[in-house]
Amino acid sequence: MSEVILKHIKKVYPNTEKKRKKGSSEKKSNLLVTDEGVVAVQDFNLDIKDKEFIVLVGPSGCGKSTTLRMVAGLEEISDGELLIDGKKMNDVEPRDRDIAMVFQSYALYPHMTVRENLEFPLKLRKMPKNEINQKVDQAAEILGITPYLDRKPKALSGGQRQRVAIGRAIVREPKVLLMDEPLSNLDAKLRNQMRAELIKLRQGIDTTFMYVTHDQTEAMTLGDRIVIMKDGVVQQIGTPQEVFDHPVNIFVAGFIGMPQMNFFDAELIENAGKYQVEVDGVRVELSEEKEKNLAAKGVKSQKVTLGIRPEHISLSEPGAQAVTGKIDVAEMMGSAIHLHVTAAGKDTIIIVQTMDLNGRTLSDLAIGEEVSFKFRGSEVHVFDED
Ligand code: ADP
């Protein structure tokens, strides 16, 4: 059993420039600044279930690492409560929390062999030698690093080093495994491979995971649930499917999904509990489910932002029910084409499956050509924010 509970967790860094770890060149964010200092994390609440894989995701500087470091005990908690298996951990030393952490930088001991690196946390715990050997061999096997056990880290590739770092973290079977951007130093191909390996790894070990990334693909593929953060504030917590299908605001809608969701200025028209949206003179009816949600919130006719995913837009014949735009760029992606179109004053991306081109080819899609497209009321997202 390893449940982790974060209750109203807050982190304030004193507002002294010299303490800022990332230097003055950092892009200004919209973090709350109070008399006490910069509020890097505000009112963070999360109940992590035993063996759950939680991913914290959001743009750089939104407070992900700070949250993880507070769980690890590397950063003091300014306010709120951290519980692991029901025990309050705020003031417990990092080494007594039964937590392991994997960093982007691997942090291996360069003068030790891979075997010695893996043995290290177990020796610290004064585990008998034969048990150490057994655990190290097992971790090496799981991670496919058995052939490199006698090498020093500098004789390994980046991917192999990261496997050793993960091995060193799992070898003592911690209650909670924290990972801070563990794949960010790897090239794209290796990153995809390691991502798949992490999915396999978690099935074999009895540990609760908290994983930090700025990469929404990693978040979507690894997380049982993902926590989306912005400016120190949790925006939404849910399964990958929930946050994809029901983003709570424009930020989440734009952050999750590739290519990004399209946004249009639109009018919401309410008439006796029925709703339509109008974009560029084209009106569609909303689905019953969406109507119910809007009616429950008492939303009336108003200006809204309409979100439509690129995969939910289809090319059509010109006509009253279609929006018209001009092609800016056509990107061949293999089985699909990403069409960038300026429509209703916005850059719009449409994913066209190559087989939907009706006998036309990519080269027939001339830049500047007019195209028309449609979307369905059941697949749009209505946001009553700007
Ligand atoms: P993320 O992991 O999402 O990139 P961080 O948790 O590292 O974000 O940082 C959140 C905010 O807190 C940033 O504005 C960062 O500059 C600030 N910060 C992080 N560490 C410190 C520190 N030791 N002292 C002061 N400010 C810090």
C-alpha cells in the first residue's frame, strides 16, 4: 500500500533574485507574488491511489518540479499537508520517506560501475550481500542492462545511463517513485522507446509513480491520471481520455492534443433551452449533452470561443453549411495531410486523411486555393472565456 495525499499544498519561494535557480533570463510567468514571495504552487490537492501512475504536466515554470521536490522532501512545504500511507510527511527527512527519485540528468556516480551504482542504495541500507546481488540482477534484467554491469557510466549511451538511473531508483522497491523529466535528454527515437519501456516497467513493480513532464504525449501515454498545471495552479485532473474529451478551459484544450485544437470566435445562440453556435455565418446545433450542460449553468446567448480539434473538421463542398478559408500550408504527414487554412480570421488546422482526397493529390492542393470545411455540433467545445 502506498497512497500519497497532497492537501492544500503551497510553496512560496522568498522573493530574492539570487536564490532563483533558473537565472534572470527566464521568461516571465504569471505566478502570484505576495509579500512572502513568489507562490510557485497554490492549493494543490490530489489523492494518489496505490500503484497509480500520476503525471504532472504543464509549461516550463508552472510548478511541476517544485511539487515533486516537496513530495521528495528536497523542498520545504510552505503550507498544507503531505501524507504517505496516512502518515504526515511534511517534516520527515527525505531518506526516511521511502521514496526514490530519477532526474533528467541521471545523477549517476561516475567513478562507480553500473553494478556499484545499483548496489549503492542497498549498501546504505546494510542489506546482506546475497540479497543485494539478487536485487541488482533482477533490476538489471528488467531494464536490459545486464551486459553493462561492469562498465562505468561514461562508457554508456544516454539511453543506457537513464536505464541505470531508473534501475538505481527501483532496486530498493520504494513506496513512491518520483521522476522529473527523465526522458528529456534523450533523442526523439530513444524517447519513444523508453516511454514504451516505462509502461512495461510499471506493470512489473509494486510502486506508486509521480512523473513530471512538459510533453503532453508523455503525459497522455503514461498517466493513469494527469494533472495539468499553469502558473502554479492545477487546471484539471483526470484520465487522459477525460481531459482530451472534456477540457475544462481553453488552456487545457489547447495544451492537450496534437496538432493543437482550433479556436474560433463564435456566437452562442440560446432559444428556449436549445443551443446553436455560429462561426463565420455557419450555424450548427449542439448535441443534447452539451445543451444540457449549458442549460444547467444557465448560459444564455453570448460571445464564446469555439474549440474544434483538427481531426473533427472535414473538407466539404462550398455551401451555406460550410466555412470557407484559404490554404496557407499543406504538410504531408504520411497517412494524413495537415492543412493550415486561414478561415474566419484564424489559422486553422485540418487533418485530411490521404484517402479522403477524392482522387486529388497533395500537389493539387494549391497554396492560396479556397477550401470549404464542416464540423459537427457534437464535436465542438464551447468556452465562455476569451
Ligand atoms: P516547472 O517544473 O514546472 O518547470 P518549477 O517548479 O521548477 O517549474 O518552478 C516554478 C517556479 O518557481 C518558477 O517560476 C521558478 O523560477 C521558481 N523557482 C523554482 N525553484 C526556485 C528556487 N529555489 N527559488 C526561487 N524560485 C524558484
